Amino acid sequence: MASQSLPLRVATLLTGLLECLGFAGVLFGWASLVFVFKTEHYFGELCEPHAGPLGNATGLEDCKAQDERFSLIFTLASFMNNFMTFPTGYIFDRFKTTVTRLLAIFLYTSATLIIAFISADSAPLLFVAMPMLTVGGILFLMTNLQVGNLFGRHRSTIITLYNGAFDSSSAVFLIIKLLYEQGVSLRASFIFLSVCSAWHVGRTFLLMPRGHIPYPLPPIYRYGLCARDSTREEKEGAAESKNLQSKEVLSPEEGGGQQREPRSFRSCLFSQRFAWHLVWLSVIQLWHYLFIGTLNSLLTNLARGDKALVSSYTNAFAITQFFGVLCAPWNGLLMDRLRQKYQKEAQRTGSSASVAGLLSTVPSLALTSLLCLGFALCASVRILPLQYATFILQVISRSFLYGGNAAFLTLAFPSEHFGKLFGLLMALSAMVSLLQFPIFTLIKGPLQNDPLYVNVLLVLVTLLTLVHPFLVHRDCRRKATPPATA
């Protein structure tokens, strides 16, 4: 039966990868789209003639207010990207895959049509369209992450591969920018994205389950094209998977190899592990959002208004984002290899396999923090050529961040709470991400485009993220150590 369903599973995997790569995380190519919007004079009325030292016009424009407007749109969209994952996570848990994907398609198609038909006069509609586009994209990612359950031993690798594809999809806006420079209108590009919704609908009904893909996967599991009575079979598969999983549920208060009671959502939510993971994600994510949202303004200042140079560096940034899909699987591969190694050791010592799986996330968490620290230090140095190194470290750090986040949640908490925990985690981290707009305003205003003090403070806060992998390692080692006999 497994051999018969293998082509279907591979088709689900590859089309899911294409979906994440081409649609899910396009928001984070914002810098490329802003360049096009500025060329089309979106919010151009906010620019004012730049006055020289004697009060005379210099011929240049002061577009600080325009930059703030674009930063506000990105702040709102990135906030919705995270915050709405909690209610949509509940929808995913409650109404399953098909309903969630249909909602995603509706939001995504509506957003692309709005962007296609607006102009400089109706630019404020971007405040509606970009959040809708973002929420639709995160729903595509959320429903695709469960595909990793179809490939047990390679689960973390596939989860991180999908998150890497999510990061790389930011290159879609670069393609739109390059096509625009070759004469293809913004409207034509976004109408094409709208038409692609027909493909999303077909994949929803032919290559995805109606319910959830269980983990561990039952011996006989059919979905999509292979399932005659998919609802009944998925319920039976989920029940069998729950029985298998209950033997390996990790409890925060218990250790050793004894059988444990399944954890409640409340106990997961108020655990120290979840709290520190929230700190880890929120701080690193704030760095990335602040950098992406203000990149056009940063490059404009460093290039002293040279539009050709800004365009060149914007293209370089977007190209590096595409390689996120190649960077992220290394993180998953690292966790999969370490998990297999630690689980073999657990079998020899009689300790919990769940603890061994969680221990495999520690190097990933620590490495992601260190990569963000390097990226933050490079971004803080105001030398234009150094930004190439910043771009490289940023894409590696970001591809490790979201893949490691999803993989950690699947290993640290029961799978039946994944949608709610993933959504709530992203919603809470979204509250922190709102700081990017006041930080941008502070830099543009009182600090007069000098972000030194802000960068130093954020670098110090980044060091705090290293506490999380240390605590996870200590907790795992304590649980893996058998209690001493009197």
C-alpha cells in the first residue's frame, strides 16, 4: 500500500514546495515592490522639496513621509502575518485542511486582484491588500507543513525545506520588478498571480487530505486521489496515530522512560519552554522585519540617493532571498541526523525517545541565534559594500529561524496542539513586531537617520536568545539522567 501511494506523496511534496516557493511568503520581497511603487508615484504627494542650508530648494526631494507610509504598510502586513495565525490555527485544527485552504485561496486571490487594479490615486488600498496577501500565504504554509508527516524519518528536513521555500518566495517580487523594468505592467503580473488560484483549488481537492495528516503515520493511510471514503479513513488513521503518539508524549514534570498522560493545551501554553521559545522567536524576528521593512530607506541613504545603485542592491538582496530554500534543509537535516543519533542512544540507555528528539533541536536553536547576531552586527555598520555580507547572513538566519521554529514545536509539544500553539506563538510575536514602526520613526526623527544606539540595544537583546537553547539542553539532560538510587 505504501508503494502504491508513494507517487501521490511525492506529487504532494513537490507541488507543496512549488506552492510555498511561488506564493506563500511574497511579502518579504517588499523592498523590490516598494521600488516599483515609488516609480509609479504611490504616496508621491508626501514627498517635499529638500531645502538646502540657506532654505533654497536643492532639486532633491525629502520623502521621509513616503518612507514612513510604506514602512507602516509593511508593519501592518507583517503583524497580520503572525497575529492572524492564531485564529487561523484554530480554524485549521477545527475545520481541517480543505476549509483552511479555501479560505487562503479567497484571501490571496482578493489581494492580488486589488493590487492589480489600484493606482497611485488609490494607493491606500495597499493597507487592505497586503495583509490579505500575507494571511493567505501563511495559510498555504500552515496547511503544507503537515506534508512532512508523510515522510517520517525526514520530517524535520521537509518542514524546514518548506519554510525555506516560504522565505525564497520573496524573490517573486524581484521577478515582478524585473518584468516591470522590461515593460510588463504591475497589473499584468498580479492578474497572473490571481489566475494561479485555479491551480491552488485543484491541488486542494486532488493532492491534499480533507482532514489532517496524522503523525506517526498509520500503516495504511490514504488521502486525495487514493481515498474512496477519505473522511472515515482519516478519522481511523488519526485515532490510530493518537494511540501510537500517546506512548511518546513528553511531559514537563516527568522524565525517564515511563508512559505519560497526554499534555493539555494549557500546560503547553504556560510552560517555561514555550515562554523562552517566544522570546527567541520574537527578538530574532523583530530584527528581520525591521531590516526588510526599512531596507529601501537604508539603501537610499547609504547610496546617497543614487537610484541605479539602490536598484542594484535591491536586486542583490532579492536574489539572496531565493537561496533560502537551499539553506533551510540543512537545518532540518542537522536535526534529523541528531535525532536519529540521540534516539539510538536512548534505546541503549532506556531513556525517552521524545527527550532525545527535543535534544536534537538545541544546536539548531543556538546556531540560529548566532547567525542573527552576525547579521545584526553587519547591518549595524553603515558601509554599503558590507551589506552584501548582511544579505547573506540574513537569508541564512531567516531560513533557519522559521524552519527551526516549526520543527521545534512539532518535537516539543503534542501534534494535536500544533495549530493552536503555532498560531498563538506567531500572534504573540506579532505584538513585538509592532515595535518596528516606532523604531523606524525614532531613527528618522530624533536620531536623524543615525540608528547606532538602536542597533546596539537590539544586539544586546539578541544575546538573550542564547538562553533558550541552554535551558532546553539542561532540561533534556535532566530528564535523560535516571534518578539516583538512595
